[in-house]
Amino acid sequence: MKIYYVYILYCSDKTYYTGITSNLTQRFVDHQRGMNKNSYTYSRRPLKIVFFCEFTDVNLAILSEKQIKKWSRVKKKALINNQYEKLPNLAKKKFK
């Protein structure tokens, strides 16, 4: 059974990058090495993996990645800090 990962990277400019992969270790190495000069993370290295979750269904992984990408910074931080109880309320409020 193939495993897919949705992950969040913390960038050197204090932003977050969310992605999906089937090989988390290799994908992180690629980000750190700057394999693609046009990528979001290229000029924001060094990076740190601050969150990841595993999926066996690629479609569910893709949906989760797209959902997280739309979240506010505050909501992403709650996810990263395992503060799941805060997620519903953060969806209803606007934060700067």
C-alpha cells in the first residue's frame, strides 16, 4: 500500500509552505537543495518540517493539501501545535 504525505515546511522568512509527496524524506532534501529555482521555497531556505500526516488515499491527501493551503497562518499554527480543538473556531474568525 502506497503512503502519501501532506506536509508543512517552515521557511526562513517565517512563512509556511504546504505540499504533498509520496516520499517525504526525498522531497524535503529536494526542497533544501533548491532543485527548482522557480519554486516557492528556493529563496526561503533553510527549511524545517513542522507538520506531516500520512494518507493511503491520494485523493484524500490532495484534498487535505488544498484545504490547508487556504487556511490562515493562525489556523496552520494550531494544526502544527496539535491544537485540533481550536480548528473549528479558527475557521469562523478572521485573523491578520
